[in-house]
Amino acid sequence: MKQAYQIILKEYENTENLLKSLDMATQKRAYIEASKKLGKLNAVVENIRAIQTLEFEISKTEALALQESDSELITLYSNEIDSLRERIRVLESHIDASRSDGKDAGRDAASITKVILEIRAGTGGDEAALFARDLFRMYTKYAELKGWDMALIDENKDELGGYKEVVCEIKGISVYALLQYEGGVHRVQRIPETEKAGRIHTSTATVAVLPELDCVHADIEIPEKDLEIEFLRSGGAGGQNVNKVETSVRIKHIPTGIVIRCQSERHQHQNKEKAMMILKAKLYEMKKQEDESKLAKERKQQVGAGERSEKIRTYNFPQDRITDHRIGASWKNISRILGGNVDIIIDALIHHRQDENAI
């Protein structure tokens, strides 16, 4: 195991022991600082421990291969070792990304374990909504593969089952460190199911990834006079509660025109709290983007920041190719990537950012 990882594990152990020795009542400030530090280290330590387990599996497999004389079994062991090493490489890239990049409000991206994922249909009508649905499924599958928890907050479907808009909350280790690069305009080129002439259409959908406010410790105050709050009956399935009780909330932020709707919770006040949290996250993100746009003028290129109005990725179905325009890289097998195997793209983006920071 890398010496740097051993140092991190020792730092985590020392911080954990310190926290146990502190008295919250009499040493509140020190207790809070130690808790924050432990929270920042936790996600990285989880990945390091996973690497330790994989390294142990590699050593066992190598020992078995040395004792084997059957060439086919030796090949199987070799393939298994390659697979384990690839998994280690992916974990190492996640650790590097979370430790060296993605600083948000003074915290490592890896310590942000809750995000709001928002997908909206762009240009292209029904086909754009269907593409938004495909992207939502992709991130849902990706969350499942990562072991993250995902909860729907709001959705607005069209008659074909596509999403005009869908909003969800995702919780899990390194969730922001990995998904932070997905924000922007995604473009699709394909023949729609409803297209009888066989013509290729181009449509878009926008993706936003917002770190939840309690994760970034942003302090945003919103005056009541800046808000329009309306309680509505929830849409979709829900039985009598949907038909008779106004549990859904719609909040408009007057100065910016941002509108948030939440109907995921059973009670009105819970939906209001959730909607306010999303609104604050959006306002925080707007401020963050303003700061990043200023820095972008001094840099040649940035991944996951700067001009978000420009397309970041194209999904070309006729050529079975996905291209990320920020790094000029392409990958085949769209169906596999839309099936949740997004790591191949995210890893490339992480490595590109690390190379930029090294310049």
C-alpha cells in the first residue's frame, strides 16, 4: 500500500482517538473541529480500506497461480488479477480526485456525501424528454452500482413517458467527487421512435449536480419578501393523500426567478424544508459559478466549470459513440454506458483535471 495512504489512515486513527477523548460539554470547539476533520477523511479512508482488501485478494490469487500447472487456470488467475488491479486503479483515481480537486466551500469534494441531481429536457420536444429519461436511468443505474441511496424529489413527465424535468437526491461515499463533472448540456443524435422517415434528430437535456447545503456549510439567508410560496396537491400516484391534501410545495425566488417544486415527502412542512434546501443549493451554485467564471478567464480550460451553456457531451447513436467535448475523448458502446457504466468517462475527466492542475 502507498505510504501516503498509510499516513492518511494514521491521521484518521489519531483524529478518531482524539474525538473519543474530548468532552463535548467542556471542549465544544475542539470537538467540532475534530468531527469535521473526521468527516472529511471518512470517504477517503473507506476507499483506502477497499484497496487493502483488493490487494489481499491479489496476493492470494498470485499464490494460487504459482501453485498451478494448468495453463487455462493460470490464464484465469491472471485475468482475475488484472481485474482486481483495475478496480484498485479506479479507487485510486477517486481518492486522488477527492484529495486534490473539487474544493467546495473549503471542504474536500469527497466529504460531500449528498447531492441534488436535476435533469431537464432541452431542445427537441418529445425526443428531448425521452433523452432526459435515458439520462435519469443512467444515473440511477450508476448510483446502484456505487451503492448510493437515491430518492425522487419531483418529476414532470410527458405523454410518452419522457421527463420534462426530474429531480432527485443521491447520498453516498464520493457522490459529489464523482458526479460534479456531469453538470452541463448533454446532446443526443439518433432516430426517434416516433420518426417514420428515419431521419436523425438532435436533442438536448441539461444536467445539474448541486451539493446539499449542509454538506458545504454555506450560509445563505433568504428574506421572506423574496419568496412566493404555494401549496398544491401532489401529482402522480399516492391515493387519497394526493387527491385531498395539499402536501406539494412550489417556491419561487423572486429576484432570480428560480422555481422549486417538491412533493416527495408526506407532510407539507417537510416538502417546504426540502424545497428551501434545494433553493439555497441553487443560489449557492450560482454564486460559485460566478466565481469560477472569473477564474476561467485566467485558465485555458476547466472541467466541470466555466461555460455551462455549451454542450459537454454528445451521444451519437448511429455511430455508437459518446464524445466528451471538454477533453476531446470518445467511447464506444452507448448502451453499456447508459446502463450505468459511467466510470469510464468520469475517470477520464478526473485524470484530465489532475493533468491540468499539474501544469
